[in-house]
Amino acid sequence: MTGLAALAGFSAIALASSAALADSLTVATWGGSYTQKQRSVLMEPYTKKTGTVVRDAVYTGGLGQIRAMVEARNTVWDVITLGSPETINACAEGAIVELDKSKLTHAADFPAGGITPCGIGSVGWSLVLAYNSKLTGEQPKTWADFWDLKTYPGKRALRRQPKATLEIALLADGVTREDVYKVMRTPAGIDRAFRKLDEIKSSIQWWEAGAQPSDWLSSGNVVMSTSFIGRILEARAEGAPLGYGWQDAFYTIDYWTIVSGGKNIDRAYEFINFATSPEAQAAFSAIQPVAPVNGKSAGLLAPDRLPLMPVGKNLEQNVRYDEQFWNDNLEALNERFNAWLAKG
């Protein structure tokens, strides 16, 4: 009898555990303070509204984590935030679900590019031209100014990768934002970008970690840099004399997606619909320096918040990354870029 009682007890625990999991959802995002803020305005309010407990997980980038789950048929994440190129690739591989737009409550509120076959926009963000205003004096406004070593002497920083770097070089050489990817789709256009980079190569300091540009600018190590807008705003809040501009900044979108093989598909849609509502996206953008993608969210934000993010007139000045171009050409251009760097 004791053995049967123990078995019954174990079965009861297992059933209770399964029931608990059935009433939960696992959402993977970028971790750290980013996820903490999401928890406060997305996960916890969703749980309060629906009763479904949201467990968060840390996504470290790339596709390795979700590929492993899908291939092992052990999908433990339900929803994941992916960058634009990862969304394209994961969708092509079948690692994330092709979305049924009829189940997306707020689909009509999203602009072109805000919804892809497998993702719906979670946030928009920009890579901007940032500068130390004490060192530059007059505000540099264009990428041509970035190349102007006479007016703005000193080191400048670019990210150690061809993506954005080649586009910036062409913009500095007079190509318009509307034509930059047309030019880059030609061998002559790529040659032109590298020739332009040659002009300031000895004055470039290459960054790899997202915190480096704001740190280098604040210390005066460089006078100008590309930077994620959020890092600049954080440094300014601490008193650093940093400025930035929206002209020809580079805009992209992160997407909410559903991992293939999950058993909580309906709840995943329910959470995504909650997280993509105008109110939820505005609430997150009010505490994190990213832009909402839902077109109705900006009107819910405080007016003094809008100049800090790529929305409205700011967004109109941005270059939208052509992720398909980079998916098709990244390997070859990485190889050429690294060989160019190695020349010294």
C-alpha cells in the first residue's frame, strides 16, 4: 500500500506540474534590464489579465538556441523576439511559425515592413551618427561631415562589420538614401564604398560592443561614432555632452515570433496580441529608448518622448536596412571587409 500511495503521490505531483506548465508561457527576449522592463509593462500585465504565467528566458542572438529545440522536437520556448535578419532566416528554415494574420488583432495598425510572414514588429530602433558636442563645436549633420577631418579633426568610430559601414561610405560619397542599395547591388558600387573608406581608414576606431561608442565619445577618445540611440540617451542622462542626428540613420525592426513545435500556439498568439497593442507598445517605449511599431502607439506617448525615437519625421529621415541584401551578400562582404581591414 505504501508503494501504491507513493506512486499515486508522484502521479499527482506530475499532473499538477503539467497543469502548471499548461497555464504558463515562455517568452525569450534579450535579458538584463531590457527583459526586466518588458516584464513590468508586458508580461506581468498580461498575466494579470489572463491568468497565464509568463516565464522569461534569455535569447543570446543567432538561431542556435531555437534550432536545437526544433531539431530535438523539444520546444521549450513559445514566443521569441528576433532581429530582422534572424526572422527572415528562421522563417525560411521553418524554425518559427508562419503567422496567420487573421489571428493578429492589431495587424491593420502596422506599417509596411511591420509584419513579415513569420513576425510582427515588437520594437523599432536606429543606429545614428553621434558626437561629442564639446569636441565638435558645430553639430555634424551628415555622413559627409563624418568624413570631414579638417572641420572635425580627431578619431571617429564605426562598427567592425560591413553592414551599415558600406552604406555610410556611399552616403558620404553623395549617394542618396533612396539609391544606396541600388548602388550596392553592383560591383562598382561596392568598390566605390571601399575607396571612400580608404580616405579615413587611419582615423577610424572600430567598435564591437554596444557600450563602446558612448564610452569613447564621453571620454573624448573619439569625436564622432555610429551608435545605438539608446546608449547615447543613457550617457546624456548621466551628463555626457553627447549629441546625435536622425538624418540617414539606419532603422530596423525586431519581431515577435512563435517557435515551431510549441504546444501553446493559441496562448502565444494571445500574448503577441497583447504585446502589440497600441497601449502595450507605448508603455514599453515610455521606459525603454526604442520606438513602437504599431502606428497608433506614438499618439499615446508624451510629446517630449517622441524626439528621442525613430517615429514620424525622425523615421522619415532614416535608411531602412535591406535585410534581404545582407542575407544574400553578408558572407562575401564579410570576407572582403576583413581582408580590407587586414591591409592596415
